Amino acid sequence: MSTDVHKRLVARLKATDAVTAIVGAGTSARIRPMGRNQGGSLPAVVYDQAGGYRANTTTGTSTTASTRFRLHCLASSYDDAHTLSDVVEDALSGWNDTSSGVWHLVMGPQDGPDEILPGEDAAEFAVIQDYSVWHSTT
């Protein structure tokens, strides 16, 4: 159900100059599902599917679904993590994708927690964003 939505997420981030200026472009872009490679470079965007459901009608389950994504904007400094978060939000919030999916920012840096993650040599800073995407399953 959500594989294509994942692909559109990554494609959108890779097509946004402000994002690729920070995380790199093409196959070397540091945009990854579920986690960062051990020892991988920063800054980076890590995403995962945080949930989802299909819309129901009085006649059954429809072909409309909502998928929820959590994005971690990671950097080696607090300010850099927020800078990355800002450009990611500009790229995704309110975006109507090629399959008529509508990306809604549910929780952004102004709403949610920042995190300090233990890194190999130093702390990593993460700003978390949460998106709900309405899309067709067909």
C-alpha cells in the first residue's frame, strides 16, 4: 500500500535543491529508511512509516488511505538539524504529489521534541517531523 508513497517521498526530497545542498544528491544522497548507516555522514534524513489506515465507507473499505511518516533530520549540531528540518518542511508540507497525495505536516519542529542521539564520536541532533499523507491505494 505505501511503497509508492515512500518512493514519492524520497523523489521529492532528492528533487528539492535546498535539501540536496545539505544531504547530497543522486545515489549518494543521505536519505534513508529506518536508520542511518553505521558511521554514515551527517547531515541526513531518516524516515519510517509510523502508521496508516484505509478510509472506510458505509459500503466497506475504500481505495483512499492515510499513511503516516516520521522523518528525523539529523546533523552534528543543533542549528544544522533545524536548518535541514526547515528545508524538508518547505519541500513536503502542503505538497500535492503526482498521485494526488496530499502531504500534511502533523507535527513539526515547533510542536515536537528535539532529540540528542548518541553517536560514535559525538552526539547527533535530531529534529522530528511527522506527516500524514492521504493517497489512493490503486
